[in-house]
Amino acid sequence: MQYAIEVAPFRLNSSVKGLALVYGLTILSCFIVNLIVKAMPIGPWSSDQISQMFWLHNVTWQLLSLWWALLSIVCCGWPFDRIKSNLARGFVIVAASWVLGWLSAKSIYWSGLGADWIFPIVGCIFFFLAFFSFTGENWIVAGMPPYRQFFILLVLIGFCTYLVTSSVVRWIPAWWFPFVQMGAATGLLAYWTRGMKQPGRGFTQMAILFLTVLLCLWVSRYLGLWDSAKPGVGNFWSIGYFTDDQYWLLWFMVACSVTYGVLIPIHNWPFSQIPMPWGGLAASGFCLLLAYLVTKLLFDLIGPVFGNISEAFTYGYMGTHWSFIVPMLFGYGLAEPYLWKGQRTPGSWDDVP
């Protein structure tokens, strides 16, 4: 049955449901995961160390779980693609990814690498998944059956991660992550690189993200939140470091949680009423402002609600996981196509001059 595709629709009912599901699951799962990692730490912590480090276990577990789920998603849901029901397949992928996420987090300690390897590994595997599959649109495995896509991407990302983490580069700092969410959720990156072919398109989008990060750090510097004279996250990266570990890092975590998880369920409304690129930029600016307001709220709740900044970190970051899972596996915000103002084909800008 043919139906007219809406331009910049306001879908209140589905938007409220999507937002409630993303952030309801964020609060519930974070509470449960914190209980688990405090009772059974993933790393070799004991007594007072647990209260200081449990946030790292929470973040590691949820991010590695998300990575496994995303790898399955970009490979057409393999190895669960034969499950006909979208709802059942979604539940199975979620369950499997949390099990694999815990095992992956634990294996970092089982292998003797230790906590210092967590962010280099996590940062690299997400960077390469984004490069090959999100900005790169799976160009390197295009046309292959899902099981081959899965294993080739797994091997390729694992190998690239080993090369980077074992080199002087060490890892690719994850400051690009909220910005790739903005670019993907709005379609702004696709608009700016419309008409380009892969892999040049993926390289260009990553270059845009890198320059955006530099702009963000420059602004943070003038706000007194960043010190460009500091050595940075590794010897290779001379881009400085935050002056306040707590506030800047919490803002980054929140920004990763309130971008895709907000823009996708609300179908980018009302920003989709504004022609590109201004609509996409307005939506991105809204996410930056929202991240600041939520960060301030979480910071003010330390004491009355959260026991310490570590607990605030876990709730600030857990939204990242469900921001992707709820739309991509259960369809909230992605089930019904729509057009951005000036767009001709849903999800694409390649036919726009």
C-alpha cells in the first residue's frame, strides 16, 4: 500500500514512548549494573577500591555490550538473523550482548592487561566500527553474507585495535563520539558528503569529526574547562586535557547519552523543518545545550541523590547504550520513514544538488 511520506512530522505519541523507554531503561539498568559490579567487581578491586572504581566497571560493561550489539546490527542481526520476530530478535541480541560484554570486560583483566587498557581498547573498537560501518557504510564487506561481514569486521577491527594500542598512538580519543551521533542522527554528515563514494565518504566524515572535536576543545579552553598545555591522553596526542576531571568528563558522558537517544525518537522535530545544513546544526546545538543542562542537574544531585561523582558518571553514560539499542533493535524513531525539509529520499541526500 502506497502512502505519502511526511515532511518533518510531529509524532508526539511515538516520541514520548521512545524517550520514556530509552531513559527508563537507562535508570533501571544502571541501578542493577551498579549493584552487580559492587557485589562482584569485574576487576581486581576490594574494600574501599570498589567504591572508587565501580563506575569504571559499569561503563566498561555497558559499552562493550553496546559494541557487540552494534556489530550484530550492522551485519543484519547475525547470528540471530533467522529469528523472524523483530521483538524476539531484539531481546536475544540484548541478552547476548550483555553476556559478551561482561566476558569481554573480564577478559581484559584475565589477560593481564589491566584497567589502563580499557579506554584504549574501547576507544579503538568503537572508532573502527564507526569508520568501517557507520560513516563507511560497510563498504569493505559490501555484498557479503551477514556471517562473513561479522567475522571479517571482527577480525579487521581486532587487528587494527591491536596495532594502535601497541603503538605510540595508543588509542584514538573518544571525544568524537557525541559528534558522530549528531551527524548520523540528523543526517548532517551525509548531507555534507552527498554524492561522494566510499571509502572517500567515510574518510571525509571522520575528518569533519576531527575538526569538530578541535573546535569543541578550543571553546572548552576559553571556558576554562580545557588546558591545551597538558600532555593529553597519551604521548602521541598533544591536544591537552580537561582542567576539571569531574565536570568535563561528566558532560562528555551525558552528551553521548542525549544525542542519538533524543533526536531519533523525536524524529529530529522541529529541526527537520529547517533546511540543511542549518537544521542539522540547530539540532546539534540543541544537543550541546541539553547535555550542559543535564550535566548541571546530575552534578547538583551529587549528595541528595548520588553518593559521589562516580555514581553520577554511571547514570550519565548509561543512556549511550539504550540510545542506540531502543531505536535500532526495537524501531522507536526509525520504524516510519520521513523527509527532512528539502530532502527527496528518506535517509539519503545523494539526489539533492
